Amino acid sequence: MHRQNNKRTWSWTRIAVASLLLVAVWLGGCKLNLNGGRGGLGTNVSPQDAYREARARLLQAANATDPATRSHAIEAVANTIGRRESGVLMDALDDRFIIVQYAGAMALGDIAYAPAEDRLEQMVMDPKVDDRVAAAAIYALHEIGNDTHASMLARILFSPEKWARASAAMCMGKMDEPSAMGPLRAAKADEVDPAARLAMTEALALLGDEASQRSLEAFVRRPELDVKLAAIPVFAEMPDTRVDSVLRKLIDESSHPRVRVSAAGALASRGVITDDDYDMCVEAAHHPREMLNEYYGDVGIRDASEPAKLQHLAALSLGKMKRQQAIDVLSALLESTSGEVRVAAAMAILQVLGHENAPAPQSGQDEPQGQPLPPAPLPSGGLQSSGAIEPD
């Protein structure tokens, strides 16, 4: 069965919010002198230096002025560095932006960070805390063994606010409790908002509901670009034997470049990696504007931020492929003017290189006993959005 551990990632509600959270940036399709294709000889920088630089850029992004960049960086820190930077995740809980608070709570749950329990309890009990953040805090408490407030998710699931409903659904799916299927089915039956409905479908699918698993394939086949991109990563986690063939069809030349790159990354998360898929992702990272111009033809690129969005997805997919020759391409993306591209590239570098290339801890900075580093996971969706939450 190919299903990934659903504790690894939380960026599952991506309709509309994906485009809202990405910074509209024109990268100009700059050409880079890179050797990251399949014929490349590897990297021009040592793995240790590349790891160190990517780690520094990721921590820098966690303190960026842009809240969307901060939220993406928090997720990436949890997915790669983990407890070594638990202070960064804890600080996010006190950020003035909801999307960063939400990111911090989800990240602390993903690494099951027990020292955060008291602070998370305070957030759940505070009536001023946004329901989306409260749902994330309840998830985090569940992951460290505290289910005192789990029943509150059912109330949030029927909130009048669509993003709160989506957040509650997503957290229920991640908590992997079959008892949540009843409330999720009831909520989905009355849900009219597409983002919240997709979150409920994804949660039910992850909990093993076969009808919802089949529905995800229908979402993947929908013509709307945002719908496809939202559904692909979770669809890749389904055990259905048809998943590989459906994803392979999405890489067909007629598909939008962002769909093709996303599908290649989804296949990589299932252990299916080809040289052609890798080269396509390198090209998307290297020459996004040319790839998009070829797709649109005389119509031209419709959105100035599209090159950055394509590079962002390409970096995520290259991280899942874990080929070390991609480090040069990814290192160049660390200089992007898009915060999301920089974060995705930094996370991908850390995923490709793994903890074995991390510099040794300095004296007095050893990992706390009883808190081993989590493995560097391969997110199914990674930073495709900041979860079921709209910008403040």
C-alpha cells in the first residue's frame, strides 16, 4: 500500500488558497548556468556546505516580513530540521498572523513536541483564538497524547466559517481516528463550499472511506487547474492500483506545466521516478517562462506570478526525487525573489541530502535526550499551500 504517513504533511486544502498565499512575482525566466540534468556530474558545492546554506536560508525565511513565507518556512522546518529548531515552531504560536500561528501548531503536532502541551492547551481554551488555529492546536495535542479537547473539532467542523470547517476536517483526517468518519460524512452532505468539501473528501479518503477515495480521482480529472493541484498530492497517497496510471496521464504534454510537475512529484512520493520526469522538473526550475510560453503559445502567460509558482512546484518535486545532482538547480533557487520558491528550494535540498550531511552540533547544543530527530519526510503536498486557511 502506497499511502504515506498522514502525520507528515498538512497542506491539503489548496483550492483558491494556493494562489492567494503565493506571492505574485515575475522572475523573468532568467537562465542559469546549471548542470542539474540527468547528464550533470553532481554539484558544484559540497553536500555539507549546501546543507548548511539551505538550513540557514530556511531559518531566515521563518523570520521573513511576509507572513505567507513565514508559514511555509515553519512547515518546512518541521518536515526537515524538526526538534532541533523547536524554538522557531514555538515562537510561531505567538505570531500576530493567523496563518503563522496555524503553521506553528500544525508543525508542533507533526513532530509530536510534548513540551508545547501547556501552550497549546492555553490556545485551545482561549476564546479569542481563531477556530482554525484552535483546530490545529487540538491536532497537536492529540499527537502528543492529549485528547481532552478532541470533541471540539466536531463543533468547528460545522462552523459558519468555511476555512474553519476545512481546517477541522483536515485535522480529523490527520488524527487517523475512524470515529471521525460519521461527523465528516454528515458535514460533507451539507457542504456547498468547494474548498471545505474537498478537505472533507480528503479526510474521509485518508480514513479509509472508499467512496471518497474514488471521488479524489474525479477531482484530479477536473479541468480547473487549482482543483487538480489541490487533489493530486492526497490522491497519490491512496492505495488504489490505478493511481500510478492516472498520475502518469497527467504528465502528458497536453497538461499544464504545473500539473505535470506536480504529478511527477506525486509519483516520486510513491517511489516512481524516471529520468524524463526528473529532467522535466529541472527544466521547470531552470526555464519556467520558456516552458509556460510553449504551453500557452500565442495566448501568452496569463499571470505574472506563474513562473514562480512553477519553480515552487518543481523544487518540491525535486526534493521528493532525492537526486543529488539537483542540488545546483535548487541552490540557484535560493536566490529567488519569491519567498515560497526559496523555502521550497531550501526544504528540497535538506530532503535530498538528509541529516547525514548536517553539520555536527556545537558543544552544549546536542539534541535533548528522549527527543530524537524525526526522519526527513517527503511531504505529499509540501508547501503547495498553507493548509486550510486563508490569508489574514
